[in-house]
Amino acid sequence: MNQRENFFAMIEGKKPEFIPNSMEVYKSCIAGTCITDSPLMGGVDSFGVNWVATKEGAMPEPNKFLFDEIADWKEHVHFADLDSLGIEAAAAKEMEDFNQNNRNELVVNVFSACGLFERMAAFMGFENALCSLVEDPDSCREFFEALADYRIACHNRFIDAYQPDVLTYFDDLATANGLFMSPKVYREVIKPSHQRIVEAVTSRGVIFSQHTCGKCEEIVGDYVEMGARIWHSAQSMNDLEGIQEKYNDRLIIEGGWDSSGPASYIGASTEDLIEEAKRCANVYGQKGNFILMPTLLNENGNSLFVGDPRLEPMLKAFNEINKL
Amino acid sequence: MSKINEVKELVETGKSKKVGAAVQEAIDVGNKPADILQAMVDSMSVVGDKFSSGEIFVPEMLIAAKAMSKGVDVLRPLMAGDNSASLGTCVIGTVAGDLHDIGKNLVSMMIESAGFTMVDLGVDVPAENFVKAAKENDNVTLIACSGLLTTTMPALKEAVETIKASGLSGCKVIVGGAPVTPEFAAEIGADGYAADAGSAAVKAKELVK
């Protein structure tokens, strides 16, 4: 099996031949979301939020908010005319060297950054956003509904432009210790709009991958129930083995890497990385519903963007022990 | 319910719009401002414990801290010059190379609620700026350094080493952040470590008493 065939064997609940890794299984596409959601290299986005480039990616400029009260969102939030953003041209450029043969080999994965909660926090800061969820849930729900309409329109554009197999939707809802908000608040305030976003993607025949960092295991079941087939960046502070056992062929765990552990420290050796990759393969990889995602930061930034000489030997070693 | 208990309950449940009036009523019926302040500090201690145990989440902790702040606004003019309840000044910041402020802000709110005066240096703070702020401000008893990324763990180490080498006396250093462990905190010479905002407030009080 090639990468694509192996991936779809996992999706169809069949036995894959090997444990894939996210660096080799996907053609990841980011140009669309850099226009509609968050500029990767920093700058002002289509909503007027300024993003600053950091070593691990762009983030909203700290302490610069468009508004403080969610009840005021309509005065400050203006959705861009998607016809004017150049999404299709950017997608065409990103895919210009990706031909049909490549499509037969790899899985096309379109990223959609800055989901419902992250966008709210980008507008008004995390503290204000989190307080709003419990102090003014009605305004939050109204805001999320409008934002979901925008995201669905963006996703439809991405799907038309890229013809992807997977859409990975990013929304960080947790710290390393647990969810930012209670599961009840998530379910009552965010989930209804989140659900519409998931269903709009899956109704187009595209696999929905949910990205949430941190310890979010309490709502992974909600993701599965809504139709997500992949949970991305599934980090090791969650009970990954229990989740794999529980959801079996309904959910692929993409992650596993201990991003706070020694293999992610500055100065970790290639051998340390190989050991961590082997640990992931042994602990999570044997059930046929796991994709390794090495989250590696180095002195220059996120290795996904800046590269890292340790990755190649690590992947080589991983690919020698990843057969199932 | 006594007025002071009403204040406590309003802080614990984050009713920031009602706390100011309740504090004023507690004063009007003869409660001492210092006792009302202590009641609110006690409430926040309960909130911190509930957060650390997973009983409540960040929003509930935030609105409680916001409610306490509203109550303190009413007390402040009455307590000018009265530092009897103060635990001193805490200088806080996210270390150099790291722009993450959520954890640092939460810790800042909880440490303030425990009775410290906060000097928040923001994010991406060079090691020497912690020392400078500690020297420039009165009665600094605690310096709190935060870092979210594994890549900024060396900056945490540098911050602690710089503070310790500066000759500052009478001030303790506490560190925290996602990749930080108690072992790492001890290894770099920090006086204390906390895993979350609730336990940071507890540890902060412990360190300066």
C-alpha cells in the first residue's frame, strides 16, 4: 500500500500495513486559511486583527483587542467578501506542482486555522472570551452562529479549490491540565455551531479532522458524535490508549508525541527523538488507528516550518519499525 | 446571612456587578475593611482549590477574580496606607522568547487575589528586567516567571539564575508553565513551582510567610 491506500484502509476500518506519520501521509495546504483566518507570517487579517510571527507560528498580538464585551461584536466584526480575497488563486499556486500522480499517492489535507473559540479570543483576548462564555452565553451563541456561517462559506471555497480528502479544523479549547471551559459550557455555547461546521464539511464527502491541543479528552466523544474521524495533535496528557480502545475504528488518533517531554527539549538528541517515535509506535500504533505527529520545536522555531536535521533520521528509524 | 458572608459568596460565584454594593453594605454595618478584604481573600482561596481539583474551570475562576477586584475597588480608599494584610509585591512575567500570556495572566490574578500587589512585566521579558523591576518597586517578596514552550525552558533557567546572581535578598522565585516540572524548577534553582493558577496562589503565600 502507498500512503494514500494505507490511510484509507484506516478510515475504512481495515487493517493498514503500516503506522503512518503526518509528515509523509499528507499534502498539507495552508494558503487558503492564511488568507481567511490567520496570516502565517504575521500581519493584519481580514478582520483587522494583527498577528505577530513567533517561533512556533503566528498569534494575535497580545493585549490588542477589537472589543471587550461580546455583546458589542456586531459593531466590530465585519466578515470579508470571500470573492475579494483571492482564495482560488492562492490554492492554485499552492497546488501547481501537485499532479494526479501525487493525488494517487498522498492525502490532500486542507488546514482551517483559528476556529470558533480561538477567533473569539483573537478578537477580545482569552480572559474576556472565557468570561463571556459564562456571563453572556446568549451573545456568544449569536456570535458563534454568525462565525460558523463564515467558516462554512470558507470551507466550501477550500473544498472547491483544493478538492481535499481531509479538512483539519483548528480550535484549541484546553490547557495541559484540562479544558478551558467546562464540558457543559462547551456543549451549550460552542458545540451547536461547531456541529454545523463539522456537518457542512462531511456533507461534501470530506473527512473532518479536529485539532485540539492539550487535555481535552472530556469532549473527544463529542467530536466523534459530530462526525470527526481524526483527532489531531492528540497529546499524551490525555488517556490516548483508553480513547483508542473506546472509539476503535471510529476515530484516528493523530499525535502521540510528548511535546512537553525530554524529546522536545532544546538539545534533545536524534536518539531521544527515535526513542519517542518508537514509544508512540509501540504504545499507540498497534491498533491501526494512529498517525504519528512529531511536534518538534527547536532553537529556530517549529520544525514543520523551519526544518530540523533530526527529523529525517528519526522518520527513517520510525519507518523501519512501523509495519503492522 | 451576615453581610461579610454575602460578600464571600458573591466573590466565590463571580457576581461582579453585585459585589461593590455588598462590600459597601458590609462597611456600613460596621465591618472593618481589613476583615472584608480577608473574607474575599479566603473566598479566592476556596476558588483556587476548586480550580486545582477540577471542580470549576478557568471562566469561573476568572469571574471570581473579577468580582474580588470590584470589591477591592470599594475598599481601596479606606485602606490607603494600611499594608497589614499585604503579602508584598510580586513581579511577574513570561520569559524571553515566549509571547504566551494566558497562563501568566491567570496566575497573576490568583496571586493578586491572595494578597499581593502585582507588577506585571508582560511577555517576552529579558532576565535582567525581572531584577530591574524587583529593585525599582517597593517590598518585592516574590518574582514569578512563566514559560509555555519547551524552547523557552532555557530562558526560564536564565531568568532564575540572573535573579539569584543579582544579590536581591528577601525575595523568592516561583516558576511555572506547561513543560515545567517540580524537578526542573528545583534543578534551575527556583524556590517554588506550581502546576496551575490555584496552586500558584497557595505556593506564593507559603513562600513569603
